[in-house]
Amino acid sequence: MLSEVKFTTADYVVCALALCVSLVIGIYYAISGGRQVTTAEYHLGNRNLNFLPVMLSLMVTSQSSILMLGVPAETYLFGFLATFAASFGFLGAYWISARIIIPVVYPLRITSVNEYFELRYKSNRVRILTTFLSFLFWFIYIGIVTYGVSTAIETVLGAPVWLSIIIVSTGSMIYTAIGGIKAVIWTDVIQYTIMLISLLAILIKGSTKVGGGSEVLRVNLEGDRLNIWNFSPDLTLRYTLWNVVIGNTAKLFAFPLSQSSVQRIGCMPSIKEAYKMYFIVAPLTALTFFFGGSMGLVAYAYFVKVRCDPLKSKFIGNPNQILPTLVSEIFLENPGMTGLFIAGLFCATLSTVSSGYAALSSMTLQDIIKKRWRKLSERKSTITSKLTVVVISFLTTGMALLLANVKGTLLKLAQMVLTIPTAPFTGIILYSIFCTSATTAGAVVGGLTSLSFYLWMAIGNIMVSPPSVEKKLSPAPVDQCISNTSMLSSLAVSNMSSLNANLTGNTVPYTLEGFNKIYTLSFQWFDVIAIFLVIVIGLIVSRIIGAPKEEEVDARYVLSFIEQFFPYLPENVKHFLSCGTRIPKRRKQIQAEERQDNRQILIDEKNPE
């Protein structure tokens, strides 16, 4: 029988300390150093921050309550292939993106990723579209992770959803607004440490309760949770190795190409450090998601051992509450440990929310305010950025309350809803960087077509809920959910039997007919199609209206795909595969001229007249 949650004084103390540390760091950076009085310091840390904290901050931004709650829940319901998908996707997304975004944005010294599009097209129209997509992404992302922590608080403390949403939003808003990017990065380091400790504590304690790691693996093998070798070509299945390798990598491009990542690229003192950051973050993020999925395996093994599935028994009504339920069970006799889990969850959420606030504040200043008031002073710009964080916190709180009504695991919610704006955004970036024939009209039409497709498929998939996609694995038993010593009436026994029968998953599945069959396509493939649409539609439109000649395109804003990903091929082969483009040579010439100019500037500074 599952126990009632008891939150002790020690648990409250641990949670309070986690919040206080974040606020103290924000206050420290508000009154130290340059006191965040310039936009360069407030948004980019004067482009000279230490490598390790920036790297950890970049990594933790993509995790949050989705890692702590959504990944274990998805693994619990659908098996370890879900986690394998996220882990492999992050590896591919960061390593590929390092060769795409860093060589373009770092030399430009831009604050907002959307500034690139105005430089690329000499027009503001693409920048307006990508700014809208970026804002939509961050509003949805912050809403999801803020809602996620509220489900855990509701399970452990019984606190209403709205209260925990307000606590997270307010705490993040305060230290981000007063401390800027330095406060965000250093609180991320502390918060990641707390999150990792709580995560490892759950894995170790949970495995011990079950009988060790080997027992966890045995139970999950019997429950079919470890079957990751699914080579089925069926495009309707939720997870296969094909959509893991291809679809999930495309889906996770959102993070290394986002405004938050571009800010951290700009914080690095050299381009070599930026490359190193991306190459190290990829495996570390994959490892952390591996740990997240392992918590789902431990949860399944534990509930099999106690023979009481919390979802099937209706002990909880939301799959995102599986891990909080496990924590309250395994740490029942360890005061403070449940508080450590909630603190880790709070920290994971705070890190993402604060990074989102910093990203939205930077984009608001560069893409909206400075477009209208170009001569705004540094002091006023910084004050405006701080006030923007406050306004944004109110708007994202509303988004979190809205998303609280959407059902499903946090990982499914993120993979379905979060990537609606990011797939078109990714497509526009790839189209702009690798296609020298790209035009403003091509980027806008391609982006809007892709966005329309994704909206149509996501809404259709949510409304129809195709049975082949949503099929869950067999749950844990429920025969021990009610204590043997309880006095049960025959009616109660009858109701429990009916409940078990209804929740076995043996209901007759329905099938979709006609055009509705398109909604059976797994959401893992949506991003691949959406990105492909941007590039194909964009190239067609550019061909119709007349594409620019290669010599008319500024080489600083484009790359050769062959040169970036196959640099060791013979020069004549690269020249042939890239259709004779001279972009790489032009870029090298420009970079050589810029290095010469920088050396001359240094000489002039050392020898003033």
C-alpha cells in the first residue's frame, strides 16, 4: 500500500535554502563588478566569462522539470527507448550545430540570434518572423517547465498548482532582473549541483530498496522496458531507432540554435572556447538524460516489488507525478531527502526559467525596443532590460497556468507543443546559412508553410490521439494497493476488481479511416518534415522570384555544407560536390582581413600618438 506523504521541518529547510542561494547570488551580482549598468555586462557578461560555469549553464538550460519528471514518466510508460531518443538526439544536435551556428554568429558579435537574419537579408521581414518564433518557443518552454514543478509540489505537499507556479516565476524574476546573465549562469551552476545530487540520491536509494541494480534491470527486462532495438519501418510508432536517430535529433536542434545558446556563445572569450563548450555539453547532457530515464526504470521496478502501480490504482492521476510518488515512498524514513528532491526540482526549473527570462529580455531589447529607439543610452537600455524581465514573468506565469490543463507526460508535451515554433526556426537558419540562393520571400514563405504544417499535425494528433502511437507498456500489478488488514466491504472489492479490469489495457482499439490516417504519423517525424518544407519551399520561391548571384551574397553570413561537414575531402572533390561555390575562399579572405584589422587596433592602442 502506498503511503501518505509527510513533509518534515528538515524538508522545508532544504527547499528554502535552495531558493535563498539563488536570490543571494542575484543580489551579489547586482551590487558587485560593473553592477550590470551596461547591456554588454547585463546580457553577455562583457563577453569574458569563465568556461566551466557557462558550459554548465548551457547544459542545465535544456533540462529542468522535463528531465526530473517527464523523462522518468515517459520511460515508465513507454520504455527506455524514450530516454535513448533524448540522449542520442542531444549528442547529434549539439555536435552538428557547433559546425553551423558558432562559425557564423561568434565573429558577428551579436546579442540576439535574430540580428543575424537582418544582416543576412538586408531586410527586417525575416527577423520579425524569427523573433515571433523565438518568443513563442520561450513562452511555451517556460510555461511547460513551470507547470511541471507544480505537479510535483501538488503531489508532495498538496499545494495548489497556481501557488508553486507563482513561487518559481517570482524567484527567477528577482535574481534575473537584478543580476543579469552573470547571476543566471552562477545560479545555474549551484542549481545543477543540487539537481544532480538529488537525482543520484534517488537512483541509489531506489535501487537499494528494490534489491540492487541487477534486480532493477531484471524487472524491467521482464516488463519489456529495455527493448530499444526496434527497427520497425512503421512511421506511426511512437519510438523506433529510426525516429530516434533522425527525428529526435532534428527536434532537439531547438536548443543549440536558440537565443539562450547564442548568448552563451557570445559570453566566451574566444571561438575555440565556444566550440569546446558545445562538444563537451553534448555527452554530458546525454548522460544526464540517461540518469533521468534510469529513474523511470527504478520507479517501475519499485512499484512492481510493492505490487501497486500508482497510475493504474488511481493513487495519482497524472503520469508526471510518478517520480514524486516514488520519492515520498523510498525516503519515508529519511527526513530532508524528500525536501532535497523538491529542491533539485525547483533548481532545475529555476535554471531554465531564468535562462528563458534572460533570452527574452535580450531579444526584446535588440529586436523590438532598439528597432524603435535606436539612440537609447546604455543606462536606459539596461534599465529597460530589467523591467522587461518583470513583464515577461507575468506573461509566462499565465502560459504555465494555461498549459496546466494539457494532459500527458512533460516529455510528450515538450516534444509535441514546444517544437511547433522551433522546427520552422531551425529550417530558416539552415536555409539562410547553407543556401546562397536564399531570399527574404523564400525564408518567409517557407517558414510560414512549415509553421502551418506543424500546427495542423500537432493539433490533429492531440485531438485524435492515434492508438498505435499512444500504446503503453503493461503497468505494475495493483493487488497490494489496499492493505490486507483493511476491512473491505464486498462493494469495495467489487469496485477494485472493476478498476483492475478497466485498466488492464485490453480495451478494443479503434482505427482511423480515410484522411484521418495521416494523424497516425508519430510526432517524432514532424520536425524532419517541417525543416525539409522550409528549405524546399524556400528554394522554389527563390527560383521563381529570382535568386541572387553568389558574388552578391556576403560570405560572412553563409557557409558551405561540404566544407563544414566533410572538410578532409580532396579540394577538387569538395569543389565538385559544392557545385563550384567560392564561399569558403571568400570567408577565409574576410577573416584574414578582420584579423589584420584587429592586430592594427591593438597596435594603435598600445602606441597612442
